Amino acid sequence: MTRKNIQIIAVLIIGVISGFLGGYLFRQSAKLKQVSKPSPPRQPSVIKQIHKNNKVEEKSKIFKKKIVVGSLEKQQVKSKNNSSNGPSISQFKKWLDEYVVTPYFIQDVVSYILDSYEPAMTQENPTDHPRLNLSLKGINARYGLELIGFRVQAPTLEKARKKVLTQIMDTTLLKKQYEHYSQIFINELIEQAGETQKKFLVNGKIEQRTLNKQEIKDLLMLLSKYISDLSNILQTVSQNQSILEKLQAFLDAEQSSMHENYVLSQIMNKYNLKKSQIHEHNSTGIQELKSLEKERQKAIKDYEISIKRREQLRKEIISYILNKNPNIKFSTSEILYVCEWIHRRIQANVSPTDIQEIGNILDQLSEKLQEKAQGLL
């Protein structure tokens, strides 16, 4: 056997192992498959850097079941039946290069949503109104920074995140994946919600039980509302060039205020030091102190102007969005964070049109959740 053949066989073996261990979410069937043996308890997800292989890999949670069966695995079974050679190297390379989302992504999102849900009259929420504590900042930190549920090969975390975002921001892929997996997500959410236990307050005592249909319906309605609000902001901002320009001006003003604050701090230190020296040692320097006082007053004024400019722009941005979407329930800080997220994506060469398409997809998901919720009772 030649050395070249040995290398090809080694690559095939590695590909097969990667296929079964990594899995993927894109282009998979919507068929759920139960695993016969129970899995160990869920473990925290972590990012693992493998310097030896120059890779960044995701170690996902251990879940009770495999949510979808991948078409690559079907190809492997078919290849075993029809050919002893198995999938070609090009097939493996295409799969490894193209797919970064693992089958555990949906399950982790579902778990995250359920952890964020506080039904009415629970230990965490002793009110009559259910709450869903989601925020784009938290979602971005979990999936955009920690890369939970993604399988990535890259020399650094920064490049790994860029690769993931490139896939996620591809609206053509997003549309196809929405068509195939939105219902899987909703079904999984309802199923896991029915198995989730929360601590309820009953007659002054704590009772732990699973969620009932009304509480699951409340969850779907709250999630639908959150996604709808997020969609409205994405579309409102991305469709208006003047707001995008105002957002850039706000971020510039924010940077300016930080700089003016730094300048003021430096001058204050010099002023206080000189004042202390004159007081303790009766040294000459009154004229220098007067000069520093002028600088201090100018720095204070410049800082106040930059703050006023920043806050005026913030107010204009928030007011515009709320006037266009009066029913949004987001806090002003959450609205602003979404706007800044949009700005970062556009700076990374994502077009406003793509942002609008993402908003459209979210809007469709919101409607689907609402319809499902209304059909529960």
C-alpha cells in the first residue's frame, strides 16, 4: 500500500469520526430520533482551544437525545450498502468546511429559554405576571462569544467567531434553515417545557412541579412578543439611512465623551497635585495653579458638551424607534444595544438588506409561536 493511499484512508477515518461526533444542523431532516440509553447529567458547555492542531472546537452539552439525523450520516449508511469505499474525501471536506452548527444548538437554545422563563407565582417571580428574561446582549454573549452549540476550526477565537457569524448572517442559508427547523425548535421547546420543573408558591409554601399548558402557552406568547419586538427594531433601523447615520454619530459622541473624561481626569490630577504642593510646602506656583485652573474649567466644559451631545443623540434614536413601534416592551438600554449590534454587523459588511431579511425571518417565527400558543388550550 502506497503512502498516498494510507494518507487518504487516514483522512477518511478522521472524517467519519468527525461526522459522528460533531453532527450538524444545516440540511438535516426534521425527524426526531430517540437514543435507547439514558445519557449522563448535562454538563456545562465550554470552549476548548487545541493549540497542537491549530483549532478551536466546541464541547457541547450532553443531551438525552439526538434531535435530528443528518443527511451526511444517511450518505454514510448508503455508501456502506452500495460501496466499500465510503464517502469521498471531497464530500468530507465540503461538509467540514461548510457546517458549523451542531445538532445541540437548538437544544441549548431551548434550555437557555426555559432557564430564562419565570412563570407567575414562582419562587423567582412571586407576581401574577409571567416573565421571560431574555436580552440580545445575553444571547450574543452565549452564542456569539462563547460559541455554544457551534463546531469551529480556526486558529483563534476571534477568527472562529467571524466564521460563525459569516454562516449565520447568510440570509439565503437562514431562510432554508428556518423552513426546515423552525417547527423542530417549537416542538422541542414545548416538549422540554412540559418536562421542566419550577418552584411554585402555594399557600405560603414552595411546591416543585412541571409546567402546565397555560404556563407553556404563556412562555410561547412571551417568546413570540420578544422576537417580534426584536424583529421590529432590526427592520426599523436597517430601513432608515438617517437613523444609521445618527447611530454612527451617537457612537462617535460616546467615544468623544470617553476621551474628554480622560482629559479631564488627567488635568484634575495635575491641578490637585500642584494645589497640594503649594499648601504643604508654601512653594511658589500660584501662577501655574491659575493656568491649570483654566485648563480644568475648559476640560469640564468640553466634557459636559460631549455628554450633552451623546445623550441628545441617544434620545433621538430611542424616540424614533418607539414612535415607529409604540408597543415595544424593550427597555431603552436594550433598544440601544440592539441598535449598536446592527451597527457592528453593518461595519462587518453585512448589508442593511440582510438585516431586514433577518428581521423578516424573526417575524415569521414570532407568528408561528403565537399560532402554536393559541392552539394549546
